[in-house]
Amino acid sequence: MRHKPIKSLGQNFLVDQNIRRKIITALDLKPADIVFEIGAGRGELTGLIAPNVERLFALEIDRRLYSLLIERLKIYSNLTLINRDILKCDLNKILEENKIESEVKVFGNIPYYISSPIIELLINQRGVVKEVFITVQKEFAKRVVALPGSKEYGSFSCFVQYYAIPEILFQINRGCFYPLPKVDSCFLRLRFRKKPAVSVKNEELLFKVIRAAFNQRRKTLKNTLKGKVQSEKLAEFFLKNNLNSNIRAEELSLAEFADLVNSLN
Ligand code: SAH
């Protein structure tokens, strides 16, 4: 059966055999692993994962691809195909329904436009997720792993790094996909921390301050945090941490943001 890729669903299929092998190696599959695949597509990777793990749940939003997958992969009795939108899924519930108690590895060659909502969803469900392996746009991957002082560093870097240790495992050139996307990709791994990277009294406030600080990243913190943080508190914070009072958000580490937020009442 031929399937015409649907652009609006981000259907760019990974056709490069070497990269497929590289991904399977990176997943470091173990016989006891429970894997959750997002966007199984035509099932090439699904078929490489299934024989090597205990259970595989594979999600595919496209009805026609879902039917194709059922037909193609019916030999795998440990595979559960699910015709659903990842953004409407509760992993915890799916695992509970299937009486699975161990944490899962999540893998996906996911559409670029839902990279951040998927990461947010997985962060919210990190209680049942051991590791995440996803293909994302190269520029996006760089933002996720960026450290203070780089131009890619921003509120999303802080958000992800607060909960996880992200690492770019390798680059995947656009030529490895069909149809050819306009951008290159990276294969990204997120390992969730047992505890957040820094300890704060008020998480919500931490991210509120971080977002405000990066909202106009060319401006100084003094300006961007006006109305959010009392100016005396900010002055005290600069003094205590030996920071220039004209610094901007991109120069502040997560630990420093935490320190600032903890000094507020
Ligand atoms: N993993 C396959 C397909 C990649 S293309 C491969 O590597 O070749 C991305 C796939 O995600 C497509 O099959 C698309 O239909 C599916 N998809 C898009 N949005 C989705 C969503 N919200 N939930 C689940 N799957 C989705």
C-alpha cells in the first residue's frame, strides 16, 4: 500500500538505514524495556524496536497509517498500536490500564511543530518516564542544551534543564528523510533528574521570573524584572553574587535564578 505523506501532520519519514541503526543503538534496548513510541509512521523503527523489548506501545495519529501499521506489524504480540494524538494522552493511565509498573523509555521522530508541547507533556509525566529520545529540529535541540552566555540560551533551556539532563546524541541531516524537510535535525536524549537541578521554594515563581527575564532578552534584568522583583531585592542579589547590575538574562545560570527567586518573599 502506498501512503502519500501528509505535510500538516509533520510526516517526514526517516529513510536512511544508517541513521535507523544509529537510533536503535542509542536506544540501548534491553529485553525488560517498556518503550513508548510517538508517531510510528510507516513502522520501520517500530519493527526494529519490537523484537528487542518486553512491551512496545506505538502511537500514530493518522488513521490510514494506523491501519497500515496493524497490517504490517501484526506478528509482534508485544506491540500495542494506539490511534491517538500524543498531546491528548495520559501515559500514566495507559500504563496503569496495561498493568505496567516500571518506567518507560519514550522514543519519537516527532513533528517539529509539536516538539515543545511534547517535551512539556513528558516533563509533566516524568514520574513514569525514564528517558526520552526524540528527533527535533537542530536549532531547537541547541536551545534545549544551551548554557548561559550563548545566544541559544533562554527560558526553554532553563525549563528543560531544571527537570532533565539533555544531550544531543548526533545530528541527522535533512537528506535522511522523505519528503525532504527544510531543516536538519538532531537526535536528543533527556534523562529526568531524581530531583530538580536547583531547589526553590516556589517553582511557579521561578519560571515566571525566568520567562519575564528572557521576554526581552536584549534588555537588562533591572528592566525586564520591573514589577516582578522589587528593585532593592535585585540590588541585594547583584551585590551578594558579585554581579554587574547591568547584566541580562542570558548571563544568569539556573542556580542564580533560583537564588534570586528564593530571596523574594
Ligand atoms: N517514526 C516514523 C514517522 C516520522 S513522521 C519515521 O521515523 O519514519 C512523524 C509521525 O508522527 C507521522 O507518522 C505523523 O502522522 C505522526 N504524528 C503527527 N502528529 C502526531 C500526534 N499529535 N500524535 C501522534 N502522532 C503524530
